Amino acid sequence: MQADDAAAPRTERRLEALEIKASYAEDLLEQLNLTVYAQQQTIDRLQRELRAVVGQLQELRDGLPRGAADERPPHY
């Protein structure tokens, strides 16, 4: 029984160390989730803005008069 008595504190320390590591891992995972969420919000906003800019560019392009220099040569 003395071997078991000596192993108990060691096992207790190892268990406590594992619990601490698990706690840090949970905190890190939560921080990473928040970061990913914020980045996705930024990506979504930037995509909306880019679509708006592309739409504005297309409207401007459509409003420009077409000249002879813009037309394709007959061999195309």
C-alpha cells in the first residue's frame, strides 16, 4: 500500500496539471472563436462594399460614350 500512497500525490499533481492545461486550452479556443467571428464580420462587410463599388464602376462604365477607339476591329 505504500507504493499506492506515494503514487497518489504524484497522480494528484498530474491531474491538476492536466486540468490547468485544459482550462488554458478552453480559454484559447474561446479567444480564437471570437477572433474568427470578428474576421468573418469584416470579410462580409468588405464583400458588400466591394460589390457596391463594382456596381458603381459598372454604372460609370455604362454611362460613358462609346467611341471608335472602344470598338473592336472588324477582324475580331
